[in-house]
Amino acid sequence: MTGFDPEISVTDLFEPLSFMRGPAMKNRFMLAPLTNSQSHDDGVLSDVEANWLTLRARGGFGLTMTAAAHVQAAGQGFPGQLGVFEDRHLPALQALADAIRANGSLSAVQLHHAGMRSPRALIGQDPLCPSVNEEFGARALTEAEVDGLIEDFIVAAERADRAGFDGVELHGAHGYILCQFLSAEINRRDDAFGGCLENRARPLLDIIAGIRTRCRPDFQLGVRLSPERFGVDTLEIRDLAQTLMRSRDVDYIDMSLWDVEKEPVAEGLQGRTLMSLFTELDRGDCRLGVAGKVYSARTARWCLNEGCDFVLAGRAAILHHDLPQRMAEDPDFRMASLPVTEAYLKAEGLGDAFIGYMKGWKGFVAEENA
């Protein structure tokens, strides 16, 4: 960890963080949006998933974010995914927003569309993509369908606003549809949504503009980006992040780095952390968070010392619903060693479907006969 100051106080993680809009986070911990497959088949939030999220709010997270919630039925990416594409999703979402707030945390819905990564068997049709993609069997969206996609993201944000959430995050990472548009490798369109980066970013930018126009003035808006893999160019993503920061339309950028300590893969960028490409940007009042193997209080402090405003916890938050509280009590706290038992995960609020999903992560869940 280059540049880490071991004397930096753990209390820095527990200073409030203000945003351009909406209330401040009480500390520097945001719950990462975590796939958990616990919603009902129609996208309605289940009691089990609501409990999992509420436990994290109670455990001290400054902002509690839902798993990716699809904005179109055709954009579903996995079984048991949370939906936000119809008004019938509202009652359970309203109850969740109320519960998160009652436990002292801010709340956000992550808005998502899987695009070409939507399994045909799940959505009952060919998946959608900016361009034809033979590998995934995806067809290209028409211009009218791109306009409809943009509208559905905006309407989903309005729905989250009506449900009482403090804000939404746009999932522009990990090779899902907004990321697919950003990729010059995947997006081969020759219309207003393809070609130069400005055109490829147009769906994302139009969604942001629509949310700013149609949601309440203090509604918070974040964007998740990933600067490597999935056909994206690292320097293009850096430039896009800079554009978003300077626009003042986005309250925070959530950079998904896979590992906050890693070096860039791109030639000519080695010898520094991937994270540093973004901490050095002129971000004004836009906040910057990072995700990727934040497993200890020491790593979380290092991220702040390196210039980030907050950290997002994924695996560590699965293992410890009260991760922020534990780090407040112990400046040397580190997440539990893996694998853990099913009983351990149930005690942390994971339902059977979530535990089943985690069994797909090598070495995460102990084999019962081991």
C-alpha cells in the first residue's frame, strides 16, 4: 500500500460526509450493491431481502444500497432480482426505505439493465445490446428502443423517489447495458449512440439529465463505473468520470476496481494504483468512493488517506452486518476468515437463495461434510 500512513486515525472513517444534494452520510461506509437473488420472481422485494438490507443499516452503514434493480423486465440479469420497472414494486420498496431511514442510514436503489448479459431462458426473448452480439445471442436496440431504455431508467428513478429513497445509483459498470454502450468494442453503432465517447456515453448522460429534471431537487444521484475489462478503455472511463464530476449533476462516483490496491492493466499506466487515476481528478463537490477488497479497517483508512471520500464494502459486509461498528471499536479489525458455515451466514441475515448464490464463490461457504 504505497503512501499509507499507519498513524491516520480510524475516527476519520466516522466523520460525516456531505453531498451536493440530500442528507450527509454519518460515516464513510457505503454498502456495495450486492447480488443476492432473494427477491420474488416478479421482482417484488421479499421480506428476507428487506431484512438483509435493514440489518446492514442497523449495523452502521452510512448508506445502504440495494442490489441491482432492473428497470425493464427484459433487462433482468439473474433469478430473484429486485425489480423497479412497475408500480407494483412500490409498496415493498417504500417499506424498505422507511426501515433503512429508521435505522439511521441513507438509502439508494441501484438501477440496472443487464443488456446482452440477460439470460434468454430468464427473459424469454433475445437479450438486448447496443449492437448485434453473436457471443451472447443479442440483437441490437433500435434508436427508438434506446430512447425507451433511457426513459425507463428515468421512470425507475422517479419510482425510487416516490418510494422515499434518498437517491439512486446508475449501474454503468461490469459489462451491463450502460457499460456496453461505453465500450467501443461492444458498441459498434454509427448513429447518435455510437462512435466517439461522447456518443457512447449519451444514454448515461441523458438518463442523468432526465433524473435531474424529473426527480426532487435534493434527490441524490451516483454512478458506478468500472475502468477495466468488459471492453472499456481505462483512460476513456477516467475522462468520463472527470466529465461527470465537473457537471455537478452527479453527487458521487462509485469506482468498482476489483482490488483497490491493484495497478492498471493498460500499458503505460503501471507503477501506480488504478485508484490514483481517479483520486487525482478535479472533482469539486462530487464525492469519490471505491470498491474492491476492502477487507480491513486498515485498508479502509488507506483508501481515505489516498484521497477517496468513502469506501464500499461487499464481501466484508456479507460476513459482518455491523462492519462499521466493528471497525469503530477495533482499528485493526479484519473480516472473518473464509470459508464460513451456512449457519454463520444465516446469522448474518442471508436467506437460502443468497447462501446458494454464495456457494458459487469458490472458498466462501464451507462444505458441510468438510
